[in-house]
Amino acid sequence: METTFKITRTSREIYAKWLEKYSLEQLNKIPQGFSNNLIWNIGHIVVSQQLLVYAGSYQPMMVSEEMLAKYRRGSKPEGDVTQQEVNEIKNLLFTTIEKTEDDYKKGLFTSYNERTSELGFLLSSTEMAIDFNNYHEAIHLGIMMQIKKFI
């Protein structure tokens, strides 16, 4: 799992650079033909990791109910995000992964609610969820690369 966690940390560093590179206005812009924006995609990967790993393992998550509602699958931006919210998301990019790695090493994840993802991947363990999360984050990075062409 060491390599898997390294990939996740690298992914999160890439996402953090997007938060530094783009203005608040650019992060919030939804280009024509898209249903979300850069900041929604970043918030979504934070929330999705918590749902995949923690909720799937019957453990409490580090994100609020408000954040879950705002960024979970099927949601879409309903207004501009503030700089304070961007800062919170940036912090969660790293604290959630640090805690996940620490909790994994402590053996916290002892059971998992087996299910098939919306993309057809069977998730039967926390390890599989962590692996799948990296794939999911890469998908959203690709979406963001498309969005950036129009902002």
C-alpha cells in the first residue's frame, strides 16, 4: 500500500497546485457545455475519498454533512465558493490522506461494505477502495484539464 498512498499524495499535490494557479473566479467558472467547475471537482475528490474509504469501512468521515451534500456524486455547483471554502478544501486535500494512511497503518479498517462502483468496479475491501480512489481522482483531473481550456 505504500506505493498506492504515494500516488494519492502526489495526486493531491497536483490538485493543490490548481488551487494556487487559478483565481477564485476561475475556480468557480462553469464553462458552457459543462455541469461543474474546477473547485467542484476538487471538493468532489475529497468527499468521494471519504465516502469510498471511511463510509465504506463503517468509520466516521472527516468532512461535514454540508460538504457531503455539496460535492457528492450527483451534486453540482449551486453558487460560488468563497476563498475560505477553497482554503478548507485545500487543507482537507492533505489532512484526509494523512489520516487515512495513519488509520490504515493502525489497522482501523477491519471490514468493508462490498459493492460495485458506478463504473463497474467491485470494491470488496478498504484496499480496493483506496486503489479505486486513485483511479477516480485521475478521471476528475482529466475533466479539469478539459475545463481549463475554457476559463
